[in-house]
Amino acid sequence: MRIMLSRRPSARWICARCLHQTRQPSQSKRFHNHAVKQQQQQQQHYKKSVLAVLEERGYINQIAGDRNALDRLLESRELGFYAGVDPTAPSLHLGHLLPFMVLFWLYHHGHRVVSLVGGATARVGDPSGRLTSRAKTAESVHDVNFETMFAQLGGLWENVEAYGQRHGYQDSSNGTRELLDNSSWLDTLNILDFLKLMGTGMRLGTMLGRDTVRNKMEKGDGMSFAEFTYPLLQGWDWWHMYRHHGVQLQIGGSDQYGNIVAGMDAVKYIAQNSASDGIGNQTPEWLDAEGKVKEDMSPMGLTVPLLTTSSGEKFGKSAGNAIWLDRSMTSAFDLYGFLLRSSDDDVERYLKLFTFVPTDEIGRVMVEHAHDPGKRKAQHLLASEVLELVHGRDEAIKTRKEHEVLRAPSLASLKRQDSTGASRESSNPASSGAERTILPYSLVLNTPISRILYHAGIASTKSEGARMIAKGGVYIATASAPGEGSKLDFHQLRDQKPDEVAGYIIDGVVVFRVGKWKVRVVEVVEDADFDSRSLHAPGWDEWKAIHPQK
């Protein structure tokens, strides 16, 4: 068990002097007034209930329990919540953030939250939403996955603290938070105690009737006993945290509703029967005089919506296009670029789900965005905020500058980017920024541009290069003025003739752009220099075979 930080909530205050200031403020006073404004914005949130804020931002899919009762409890006292993740992959991905975003909001509103890593349950595998069983993972792989995710969540919480402060949430208003591993109690669980305390209260008819069980048995590859008991293990997790950490509510993905309901039944059953089985000699605080769980201490749960695009496409690990939070798997540049490509139909929703930006500010940004969508102001805000949450403010600022360089680059800025290695950070060349390629003069001069795209690796074949140009997706740069520092202007390629290529060589390079963001710098060198450096390019060997005298 590892405990992170513990804080007690207290009242907020606003400096009266700042609210009545009428003179022209100095720089320090302007900074102070900005902080006061942020606090005032957060107080606007407090005029709404916490649940209303979560609903307004789109976090609530289903509530397991009475919605009004949950609303009253959230406003009356500190509640305990948890969200968990099994380390079945080498990293957290963007989809994992949704339930944890709810934890972050609740924490900043003074509630107790637990982030749980399923070091034990990952060995069983959650069958929810699956028709096929998970492949078995070597113990060494499991251990690495666990350590990575545990560290990621710890780092994420550190970023949440700083990110929340920038948005006006002070330490004094925060609740308490813990980061736990269920191996610390499941590894020592006695099977007889488990069956006696939980097994006797769980009815097979109810368990067999759940959608996950029925679908996997009827449409999938069947269900193992281990998979069948997964909801019981998850329920035991909840019972342990209910008893020892005051966790009353579980937060999960949209596919976890059945597991949450099963967990509620399990926690309530054990809570009402544990005293008679020797777990405690005194009446537990959660029981009334009749031995029933008190209404205001009954377990409840909520699910977040499935993360999709406006076209209904799911993105997450199982959808095959995971956006990982590990920089070695999805670089900061690629994560920023992914969010920057969010459609206008999606960006407002994502701003509400993945950031602490107040909804009224999001509304203003969307109005400004609508006046000039090409600037992608809303998308840049989304990408910057998420990068700050995931990788920290310094990384967010650096990555935004890198993308702005590609938005309106100069030759000097592209060369600086190459020398620092920033362009090579990308883990996915298809979605990355400026990449550099070297070609011999003979593959560039007096050559159709569709072939240059092939030689540079931008197109996989010459015909694909021609199709890319025909569709209007390829641009070539010219310098707006002499000198490396001048801005590069990109022009859409249409029907340029081979003998025009020489005019696009700027200080020994040709700069292409594919789509809105993918920039390729092609350095052109002498043929002999290319060969002496043992370089290779598609089509070079074939060209030399046809022109042996050269």
C-alpha cells in the first residue's frame, strides 16, 4: 500500500483590496488580479453542485444508485471514490484518463479519492466487453506493466496538483488522495474467508444473466471460471477499500456498469454479515441499529461515457489506434498532433472532458474558433492543456512551439529542429512533424515531382505520389524573402514540370508538406557524396543501373 498526499479542505477567500482596486494596476497587481479572477471562476463552479459540474462537462454516463441522494451526499460531507486500471498493457492510454479525470475533479472539490492499480486482478483479466479471452502474459511482462502504470499514475497526480493550481484550485480546497495496489490484500486473501463472506451472498442466476457472461458464452470463445469470478474479486477490492479507506463510490468505464452493480451487492452483503463472522466485535459505523447498511453509507457507482469521435469511432487500446501516455510509445509531439487534428465537432467535448478549463471560457474559445477555424485555436488549447496534464507545463510549452514552427516555418527553424533532434522524437512518422531525407541530385533535378515523393519516402510508389498530387494533398515551399530566417510559403502542387524543380531548391533543400502538418525536408547532395556516405533511397540503384556512365 502506498499513500500519496493527504489534505483537509477549508474555505476559499478573495482579497477585498483586489476586488475594489480602481487604479491602473502594476504588473504584480495584474498578476494578482488574474489569480483572483481564477478564484472567482472556481467559485462559480461551487454555486453548482459537484455532480451538476460533472454532468455539465459530460462525465456522467450512468449512475448506479439514486442520483439525488448522491447529489446531496456530495454537498454534505467528504465522500470516498475510487477508479482502477489493470496493468494489461505497457502503458496507460488516453482512454484511461476519463474515469481518472472524474477523480481529479472530485479531489479538487474536497473529496477523498483512491487510484487503484490492479496488480492482482490483471493476472485474471477482466472479460467485460470482450468476446475473446485475453492472451496470457508472462510474469516478467506483468511486473514491468505494473511498475510502469503505477509510476505513470503517481506522476500524473503530481501534474494534477500543479495543473489544478494554475486553474485556481488551491491546496487548502483539495481532498485526500491515495495510490494503491490490490495485490497488497488479494495476495494474502484466504479462499475460505472469501467464499464464506462473499460467495454465500452471490447468486448464480444473477451472475449468469449479466450481458458480459451471456455474450461471451453465446457469441465468444466461452468463459473461464477465473473470468467468471472477476467481478467478485473487483467486489472484494471495493469491500476492502470501503472498510479501510472509506470508499463508498466506484467510477468506471461504460462497460463496467455490470461489475459496479455486482460490487455494490457484494459490499452491501459483506457489510451486513461481516460482524457476525468475527471481523469486528463492535457494530461497524456503516450499520444501523437493525444491522442494515445506513442509507447515506450505501455503496454507489457511476460510469463515464465511451470515448468516441463525432463519427462514432472508438479510440483506445482495443480499437487498434491507442494514444499512449508513455512518451516512448506516443511522443509528446505526436500526442499534441493527435489532439490538434480533433475535428471541430469533437473539440468542445474534449475540452470539457480532458481539461480544467471552465465551461464559460470554453464557450468563448469556441466562438473565437468559429470566426477563423483555420487557426485551430480550440484544438491548440486542447492539446496544450492535455500535454500539461500528462507531461507537465514545460513539455506542453515546448511542444506547442514545435508545432507552431511547422505551422509557419522558416528554413532556419527547420534546421534548428533537426539539429536538436526534435524532429526525430516522433514515434509515428505518419503523424509526425519535420523529418529529414537526403537525396542525390540525379533523383531530384529534371525529375517529375511524383517520383521525388517516391524517392524521398513520402509516397510508397511513383503512382501513389501522382495520386497524392492529384488529390491536392502535397505542398512545396518557397522562401518569402532571401535568407534562412524568412518565412516559408507553401504552394499546392498541381502540374509543375520537371525542369521547374530546380527553382524550389532553397539553400540545398526542398521542403514538402503533406496535408496540414507533415513536413519533409529533402536535402539535395552531389551523387558522389551520396554514395560515399553509403546512403540509400528508393529507386537509386535502379537509376544507376540505367545510367552507368554517370
